[in-house]
Amino acid sequence: TSVAPGAVHVPDWLDPARQRALLAACRDWARPPAGLRTVRTPGGGTMTARQVCLGWHWYPYAYARTAVDGDGAPVKPFPDWLGELARRAVTDALGPDAVPAAPYDIALINFYDADARMGMHRDADERADAPVVSLSLGDTCVFRFGNTATRGKPYTDVELRGGDLFVFGGPSRLAHHGVPRVHPGTAPDWLGLSGRLNITLRVSGR
Ligand code: MD3
Ligand code: FE
């Protein structure tokens, strides 16, 4: 389903076995060193979703090779199989011509509990215009897809469920977006996750 030019939602893209395998990998990546951390913004704010990074460490508002706002350890490597998954996602959502020449080399994994949210923002810290791939696991959330010019209206609210794929490329790459709410207790029992997890795959352009 196309939400805007370059923004494509593919419900149920990950089958249950893939969801379980991805969750197990995320739990492994979340362990120290350079594991799950709370992100603090320069203005003194705290992000309610906690995060772990692969390949490059994101901190507001730049990338580093070490967990500069965590324990300072080197960032875990970005595995080849995640890059393959990203290229397959872009091909399925936007077609083979949209797959970037440069390799996918960043994963940002956000863990949401029942009260976590993400305010409206743009992802502009990458030096490449390659599509961003988003994979969701666990609880359903409300995902707000806005416009490039402002953080406010007009925007479209979409329910993102566990197993869903969303790809943001072309004119949607710099659109504002956020997660105003998570619906607790909506993850399937077979997954064994209380809360929501989102994995974004990106090209750093470095
Ligand atoms: C639209 N994550 O990590 S995923 C983020 O659910 C982020 O954790 C949210 O926003 C989450 O930066 C939303 C959907 C998403 C991800 C990246 C985008 C939408 C995007 C990049 C550009 C445009
Ligand atoms: Fe974002």
C-alpha cells in the first residue's frame, strides 16, 4: 500500500519464523557491550524508546563508530544477512531499480514499552538518499507519517503491526514522522515479546 510517493507499507512481510529469529537477534544485540541504551538529547530531553545500533552508532544528531553516549565500546558489526534483507525489502516495496548501489550498513533498533513514544522528526543524519527500511515486531503502534516542510499537519496515521515492512524512499525520505502511541498487549502470544520493537536499515554514505 502506497501512503505517499516513495512510502510503501507492506503488511505481514515477515512470517512468524522470521519474526522470532529477528527478535532473538535483537535481544542478543541488546546485551552489553554497546548494547541497549537510553538516548539523551542535547536539549536535556530523554527518548522514551531505548535503542541499540549496529554498524554505526547514532547519537543526537550524528553517527560514530563507538557507543559515545553509552559505554564507549565499539559498535557491533552490521551483518551481511541484514543487508540482504534490506535489499529484498526495497525490491519488494519499490522495485529493483530503487535498490541503492551503496551497501546498507546501519541498523537502529528501538525498543518501546507501553508508555514509549517517538516525537515528530526527520532522519537527516545519513549522507545518502537511499531508502530507509523499517521492520516492526510485537505490539501494534500508531505511526504518523507527515510532510517534509513542517512537523505538523498534514499527516496520515497508519497502524503498524508486528511483521510489517515500511520503506521510505524518494520524495518521502525526508518527511517528518513519529510514533504517537503503542497499543500494549497486542503482540501475538507466540512471539514472547511484551512491547514493540522497530528495526530501521539505512545507508550511511560514508
Ligand atoms: C520515514 N523509528 O528510527 S519507523 C527512527 O517505529 C524512527 O521506531 C520509528 O523514526 C519507529 O528514526 C518509525 C518508520 C520510519 C523510519 C525511518 C524513516 C519512517 C521514516 C525515515 C524517513 C522517513
Ligand atoms: Fe525516524
